[in-house]
Amino acid sequence: MKCPNCAQENRASLKFCRKCGRDLTLPPAWFPGWKWHLKTLSWIYLVIIAGFFTLSWLLHKLPPPYDQRRIPPEMTPWLSPHKIPAP
Ligand SMILES: [Zn+2]
């Protein structure tokens, strides 16, 4: 049996690696391949993008004045610092 840690060849009856002492009775660790990453990341991006459009659509359905997209400049004077707001 090959050690999953150091690749040392060990007898099948051994419970621990001769070289590094790793427990050989444990199953080898699972390492996902690039297909798993592609599938998982695709689902994550799909959910995020679909969620964004769903939330955006729901926010556009709000009644006035919550549906407005433009914030009055007197509420955000830091966005137009060169204009002096009217008193
Ligand atoms: Zn080993």
C-alpha cells in the first residue's frame, strides 16, 4: 500500500507508514477535481446573478417613493462637493 502522505510503499498489513508514521487505516482525503470546482462555482455564480436580478426586479416593484433610483443632491452633498446647496 502506498502512503498518501509521503508515497512510501508499505506492506498492506501495516497500520502506520514506515517512513512518516501516518495512520494508513484512515481513508485518503478527498480532493475535488477541476470539474467539481467548475460545477460548484457555476452554481454559485448562477445563484448570485439570478438573486441579483430577482432582487433588482423586486425593488423596482416597490411603491413610490421607495422605487426611486435618484437620490436628491441635497441629501448627498459629498457627491457634488463643488456645488453649494441652496439654503
Ligand atoms: Zn508515509
